[in-house]
Amino acid sequence: MNENNNLLVRLKDCGIQKSSKWIVKGISLEIHKGKIVTLIGPNGSGKTTTAKMALNILKSDEGSIENYSTKMAYVPQKISIDWTMPLRVIDFMNLTSHINKDEIIEALELTGVQHLIYNEIHNLSGGEFQRVLIARAIAKKPDLLVLDEPVQGVDFNGEIALYNLIKEICTKLNCGILLISHDLHFVMSATDHVICLNGHICCSGSPKSIVKNSSYIELFGEHNAATLSLYQHEHDHSHQTDGSVKN
Amino acid sequence: MFDDFFIRALVAGVGIAIVAGPLGCLVIWRRLSYFGDTLSHSALLGVTLAYSFSLNIAFSVFVISAVVALLLVSLQKRTKLAGDSLLGLLAHSTLAIGLVLIGFLSFIRFDLMGLLFGDILAVTTADIGLVWIGGSIILIILYFIWKSLFSATVNYDLSAAEGMRPEVSNFIFTLLLAGVIALSIKMIGALLITGLLLIPAAIARNISNSPRQMIVIAILSGILSVVVGLFASLEINTSSGPSIIVVALILFIISLVPLEIKGQLQKR
């Protein structure tokens, strides 16, 4: 099938053109099983567009995309369910594949919303709905999980718990994750590969190498970059997923 | 058994209501009511062409509706006009072409009212066969594309990302919509078909809380509208299409009552 059994998606020099303007150009990236790749960058830098290319929603206008994933799950950035549809959480969980009820409850428990299983989707708050979206993606047991700002609207404590959950899922299901996030702390501390986007790939590499990169500093400002590199360098210990220090 | 025109009308009408139920729900969920309208306006052109070239009416209506649907997609890509403007453009120009052509067909005795508002007297045994066979085909196809269609209705990107191929099911859905209009034009009439798609589904929306429940209730209220509407049409000698739609409207008003009661209870 493919030369590397862990490879899920490979984008080679991909780009999307809309009315003769390139939205993103020259995007190359690889997603492997058990690894988290994050996309960071300012608004309009093409993060969502890049994710959609990896998911085969958008066709690249240049370069090539190889996709070896057999089961993809997606947590889109903005999703509004039409109020004209009576849709309960349990119906939504079964949207693209049939999942048995125990597994649905299990996944909803992981994101802390199992009590909402029979509620109508349009009665949920933004944060609750976001948790349902993540639960649905997890319940599918995908080999490639694409999360576009998955914790938006989630309360502060929930945000940390959900990020930890994402990290945990990655190991447990051995799935590849493509994450779009504005939370630089999480990105720098928990992901394997960071890609800095601004219409093209400004820089990419391990979190450690990226905070020293001049184009990263230019993109995120001296102050942020300094804070985060301090964050990286000040710590000589590593954390477990619950935040305790690893011995 | 099918000797009586009234029995024929009932059997055909019930068949249409069963097919219109699930399709009507999709039309409501996808906010396509104006699209349904456009297809049914263009149906008149289809009927005119059928008379001109002595084709089967349902076949010709289906072809014209499908062509209009495809035109819409290509115009959406080429122009900067919004979807509703393009729908209006197609609806009224096809309606106008149809009416102009009717003028040329003065040698044929033409029941324009029957075309616009439906005529139960016109339902033949062959029509019943067409409705039930055609309707079964539509429902079987709908069953197979349901998961894809439904997930794309909730969220297109999600459906596409997770391998549901929504572009294919969307296209097929358009053809199915053209199909149900073709089947029901004789009974309900070109101007009122969208009503039979929409109103039963709207009734169902008021009193259901899951997609499946909404479909079942839409079918049942569609059948009830057809049966009561046809009896009324026979009793007081009105056109069949409008009578069915008026009954559906009355059912809709009744379906608001549980909503009101629920609202009052919540206020307390």
C-alpha cells in the first residue's frame, strides 16, 4: 500500500486558488499514526483550507495529495445546525456511521456531556455542542482525526481537560491528529510537529525548534514568542497528562 | 375496484403523500422550498412539451425539471447572482415559455386550470401504476442515499470529510425531487405541488423531536390531507389540489396547539 505503514496523509506542494488568488500555496506536510501535527497562524492564513485539503473536502489546485487513511473524523470550526431539524445528540452521534449506544455513552462521558444524550442539539450551549462534536469524532474511532479549533467556547477548566483528552486519544487509538489551535501553550507542550502558516508555510518543525525561528517570532510578535520560549526553557521537567510532574 | 374515479384518485393521492413525506422533510431541513417551487413552475413547460410532441406527461415534466436543476447549478457557478434570484429567474422564465407555447397549441383542447390546480377526474389506472411504481423507486433510492444525504444536510463538510460523498447524493436528491413533482402534477397541479411537499413536513416539525418521527408524521398528515381533501373536493365540487392543500393548512393550524400548550406550561 504505502512504503511507510504509519503514514496517513501526505500533502506535497499543495495549494488552493480562488478567483486567481492563492489562498494557500506550497503546502507540504505529513501526518503519521500516533502523532499530533498542529497548524498555527493568524486569521485568514489558510489553516482551515489546509485542513480541508488533508480531508479531501477541497481539491488541491497544484501538487499532490496521498491519503492512506481509512477512517477520518472531523471536528469543523463553525457548524450551525439548522433549527428546522429536530436533531437529538444521539441522532447526531450516529450521523455518518452506526455506533452502538454503549460506545456513544462512553464517548460522551469522556467529554463530560453524557447527561445531554437525549437533548435537542439546538438547545445546547456553544461549549456543550463543542464537547458533543469532539465526542462524536472520538466515538468513530478514526485513524485520522482533524480538529479545527476544537475547544472554542469551552470553559477554562474544560479546555485543559479536553486538550489532555485529545492527547490521550492520540495514544490510545494510535491515530494521527491534525489540530488547528490558538492555544500556543498546548501546541508547544503537547504536540509533535508544528506548522506555522501564513498563506504558505513560514516555518515548521518540533515545538522546540520553532520557538527560536525568526519567522515564528515575526508572526506572533516578540512578546508572545519570548513568553513561550521561556515556557519551554524554564522547565527542566516534563508533565503527565493530568498536569503532575513526571519523575 | 379502480373503476370509480374517486377510488383511483384516493389510491394515487395516498401514494404521492407517502413519497412526499420524507422528501418534504428534506426540503424543509435544507431550506429548499423555493427550489421546489421553481421545479414545479417549470413543470408547466414540461406538460406543454408533452402535449406538443405527444410524450408521456410525467416523463417530460421529469426531464424539464432535471434540466432546470442542472441549469441552476451551472448558473450558480457562472454568475454572481444569489441562489434565490437565479431560482426566480428560472421559475418565471420557464413558466412564461410554457404559457407562450400553450398559445401556439390552440388546436388542442387544453384544461389550463386542471394543469395549474390538479384534476382528480383525470387520474387513470395507468397513473396509479406510475405513482406507485415511480414512488417506490424514489423511496428505494432515497433509502440507499439517506445516510449521506442526511449527514450533508446537517453539515456538508463533515459529511464530505467522513467519506459520505455528499456531492453525489445531493445530485440524486435533486432528481428525486423532480421525480416526485412529475408524479404529482396531474393530481395536485403545478402551482400547488410544493405545498404538498412542505405543509405535511411543517406539521410534523411542530410535533416531533427526532428526524425519524418527523418523517413518519409528515407521511401520516400528508395521507390525511389527501383523503379528507379529496372527499371535500367531491362533496363541494372544488379542484382537488387546492382542497388537499387547504386541509393540510387546517392540520397545520391544529398542530400549533400542542406548541402553544407547551409554551404556556413552560411559562408557569
